[in-house]
Amino acid sequence: MSSTSQTHPAASRVKPLVLALTVTPLLTELLHDLLDEVAQLRHFPAGSPDLDGLVRHTMPDALIIDSDQDAPELSAVADELSISLVQILLPSHEARVFRDGQWNPLPLPIESPMTIRNLLLGELFHASASGRDPLPAFPAYGDHGREQ
């Protein structure tokens, strides 16, 4: 059988893109560890100029913020583009989710790093199930050195 007629199922998978716009380096490292196998995490400093332009051009599957500074600007663009926005508030051990034009009514308690992971995976699955067309992306897994 030729290699062109059979492809490895993993070769067609695409990792979702998550933008972390944070001020806390430790949170960014934690997010890398938690999402490494399931998503591409890209970090940019919170408060950077033109974050809404960054979001519009990269079209992530989810946004993560950890301060109130960018929340109004990013919630508007997240609503416009139907992107889930998760705000992780480490000092109060809470998280909020902005989806479908509104913040969830109550902050969610963060009990462990796994709580954050589960929340983010839930938002990524929600984005995938909503039928949002992803931008073209590279396969998450290459051919791992197999001969063609």
C-alpha cells in the first residue's frame, strides 16, 4: 500500500491555539505545563498595545487573562469573534468565563491546577463544538521521521 493512500490519523489533528495575555510568569509556565499535549499556548504580556488587533489577526480558540486591565477590551473582541475568554484571578483563587456575550454570573473556585486545566479544556471543547471554522494550521503531530 502506498503512503499516499494511507495517512496516520494523528497527522490530521490540529492543536487549538490559546493566547495567554498575562502579567504573571508563574501562571504562564503553569499553563504551558497543563496544556502542552492538547493546545498551542502563546503568551503576550498583558497591557501590551493593540491586544484586540492581536486577537483579530491570530483568531485563537481561547483567550486567557489574569488581570482586570484588559478585560473590557478583550471581552468586546471575544464577543465579536465568538472566542471564549477565561480570566484567572490567582489572588482570590477564582476564575471567570466570558462566553456568548456575558461573564458567567459567579466566579468559579480554583482548587488546584487541575481545576484550571479542566476549565480551559472545557472551553476549548465548547469552541470546537460550536462549529467555529478554525484557520488553517499545521498538524499537531508530524510523521515522526517515517519514510515516505
